[in-house]
Amino acid sequence: MKFKAILLGAVLTASSLAFAQSGPPEGKALVGDTYGDQVTSSAESKAITADKLNKQLKKDNKKVENVSVKGKVTDVCDKKGCWLTIQTEDNSKFFVKMKDYAFFVPTALKGKNVVLEGNAERKVTSVNEQKHYAEDAKKPQSEIDAITQPKEEIRFVANGIKVVN
């Protein structure tokens, strides 16, 4: 009986390792490619800029649900493709995570224009979390060490992402 339990544990461990994703998905992130839920043409045509999103967040008490935002991807998680950053009009960035960690994006998405569909809020990001994402992005140690204060920023949880050009 003990042998069967050990064997079952070994099989489950081996199968979970076989299906574990070791890096971001492959792909060229071509125009029309979608990651996560389908981004409708209606959502695409109603997409707002990051600047308008920021104004709406300030007006609507720090949270906006079911919003479409367009922008340029500036960074993608090199480890799994589990987060990205979008450039705003004033050259700052906002952070995007995938809803429920349910999908990932290829690093080829960097530099592409996308439409995001999901929920946005203004949130304070801790020093530890900022450093974690800086490490994921393979930032230089000097840049990581310079992170010493929590930061209020736009955080977006994407249901779907579509490459538009």
C-alpha cells in the first residue's frame, strides 16, 4: 500500500512537471492574434487611451470595470509572459496582469499596439512587489535597488488582449 502511494505521488509529480510552462508561449504576436478571451470588434472600436483611463479612474473613485484600453506594449515578463506593461501618453507605464493567471503572452508582443479588455484600478504597489517585477523584467540590480517607496499606479487585469498593429 505504501509503495502504491509513493508511486502515485511520483507519477503526479512527473506529470505536473511535464505540463509546467518553462517560458512564455511561442508566437510572433501578429496583427489579429488574441490572447485570453476574444476581444470583440465593439470593444476594439470603443477602446480608450491610457490617459483617458487615468482620468476615468480619478473620476470613478479608483476602479473601472469592463473597459477597453489601447496602447503600446513596452515590456513582457520573460519568465512566463504572465504580465506586461503599456506605455501611456506621458511616457509612463501601467501594469497589466492576466485574469486568474489563465493565459500568457509571447515576448514578441513587446513593441506592438494592443487592445486590452478587462478591469482597471489605481492601486498602491509595495516595494517588494515592484522589485519582484523588476527582477522578472531582468532590470539591472542598480535599478532594482533604487526601488525604495511604494507606488500608486494603474493596475489592469486583462480578460483578453488583441494585437492591432
